[in-house]
Amino acid sequence: MGDAGITAQERALALIRVGRHADAARVLTDLLAEQPEHVGVLLMLARCRRELGQLAEAMRVVDRALEVAAAKEHLLAEKARILLAAGHPGHAAAAAQRALELAPGSWEANALLAEALLTLGNPTRVVVARRYADAALDLARHIPDVHLLDARLHARMGRPRAAREACRQALALDPAYEPALRQLALLDAARDRAGRAARGFTAALAADPQNPGAAAAHEAVAAALCWRLFDLLVLATLGHWALFTAIAGALGDAGRPARLAAALAVPPLVAAVGVLAWRRQPAAVRWQLRRQLRSTSVVLCLLLTLSVAAGLVVGSRAPVPGALLAPGYAIFAFRAWRQLSRRAAPAVRWLGYRIWTRLAARTTVSAPGAGAGS
């Protein structure tokens, strides 16, 4: 390759570093017109096409490079990435396995094989993926991608604390690493920590404003903050009912003014807590909440909150019609059940994978003995 070709390749690399993959692809396409079998240029073009979502074209380019290349491990690794992006983890695992056979010391091949097995989702494959991810960590602890893969595996296996620590390791290497910021926010969202999750997705969007997944999750978590106000009011209503039911016999009719005063005080107190929570949120979260004031979810939340507040005040003076409070209590019961199940899920997965790992280890150990006795 002449000086002009080297200059063009360097220009393409510079464009890729700043995320201008479409411009880089045009430069590389022009360069391939002069050097149609240059493997390095073909590999760079395949990566650009993958980043642009042009997966069929990326696969065509990488297959063309595989036909002319002598060393194929990097090309097979890129093929595995394309197949993963296209939603074919089984074929991606096969390509990564071939890359690993050619380069057993490649962190990239180990990590890609682990990611493909993790995406397949079968518990046995997830356990095997853990081994390849550990190998990638041993080879490349300085790569944020490897720590992110470690976090995703820990999360799948029911180890949220280890997953958070792996994300922190990735962010220690690159504080603006958007996938780790998003993974941390997803971990918080999975535990229904709406406020922390909203702030986490805000940080992820600041690192990569064009990421559609983080933007959609940010909207959903921002709406979940409104439902926190509803949860708090229902809990306060239940506490009010339990307290004054317990002391009704002792106070008699004299307790009615106190009961009414407490009922009138609860909604403003809950509103004050909501205002404090609002002020704690970053400007981006407050903006997102304003955007969603007319969404179905937020409107339903506000209507149910008002019905519960009205039921609390009216119920302190006279029996309340069941139709006023029943919808709010039913929604609250469903939300409580969902939160409990979400919090229990990591422990269930952790226990399940521990049992599965031990069973797999026993099967592996007993297999040679069985063969020797036959």
C-alpha cells in the first residue's frame, strides 16, 4: 500500500475513533477499489458496517476477507460479533470457538464465546460461559468490555453485588463507559430502585445520547418515580387505618377529631416527600417527568393517588364506598407482589446456579470412572 493508501487508512481510523462510521466506510470503500484484497481494510469496513447496523453487508465483507486471509482469528472474532448483533448466538459461538482454536490466548475470542453462550441462556451454557469469561479476565483486566461481560454473567447468576462491583471496575478504567453505566442502572431498575435507576440512565445518556435502549429505559424509570408517590400514600393510608383501628376502643368518639386531623395531614406530608424527591433528581429526570405528565401510566397513577387521598379523608369521618379504594389497593397489592418477586429473583437464581454447577461438576468427575468400569 502506497503513502496515499496509508494516509486514507489513518483517516478512516480517526473517523472511527470519533464515531463517524458512515464517513469512515466511504473512505474504506474508495480504498478497496484500489486494494480489493487488503484484509486490514476489509476488517475495518466490516466493523463500520456492523456499527451502522448494516449487518448483511458486514457479513459479506468479512466473508470476503476470510477467503483471502492467512491469519483468520480476528476475522472470525468480527464474524462472531456480527452474528451476535444479528441475533444468532449459536452461530456466533461456533465462529468464536474457531477463533479460540486458532488463538487460545486471545481475550477477545474467550470473551466472545462467553457472550454467545450467555446469550443462548441455557443454564449449562451460562456455567460454561463463566469459565471463558474468567479466562478473558485473566488475559485482559485492562479492558472495560471484559468487566462488563463479567457483570452481565454475575447478574444472570443472581449475584447483583458482584455485578455492581464488576461495573465499577469497568468505570474505573473508563468513567464515561456507557454500557457499564447502563448496566448499573439496569441492576437498580431490576430491584425497583427507581430513583437510582433514573440517575443511572441519565449518566448513561450523557455518555451516549444516541443510545435508543438507554433512552427508552430512562423514560420508563422516570414514570416509575411517579408510582413511588402512590406507593407511599397507600402505605400511609394503611398505617393510618391500622393505628386508629387499634386505639378506637380506647378513644371512642373523642378520637374522631384526631383521626380526621391525621387524615388531613397525610396527603400534604406525602406531597412534601414527593417535592424533596423531585429536587434530588437531575434536571434530565425532571424534564423526562414533565414530558410524561400526559402519558397513560402517569395519568392513571395520579388518578389512583387522588382516589386514595380522597378515601383517606372521607373514611376518617364515615365508611368509604369500596369502589373508591378498591382499585388503588388492588394496584398496590400487585406492585408489592412484583417488587417482592423481583427482589427474590436473584437469590433464587443464585441458589439454582449453585446447585446446577455442583451437579455438572459431579457429572464431569463421575464420567471417567463410569467409562473405566465398563
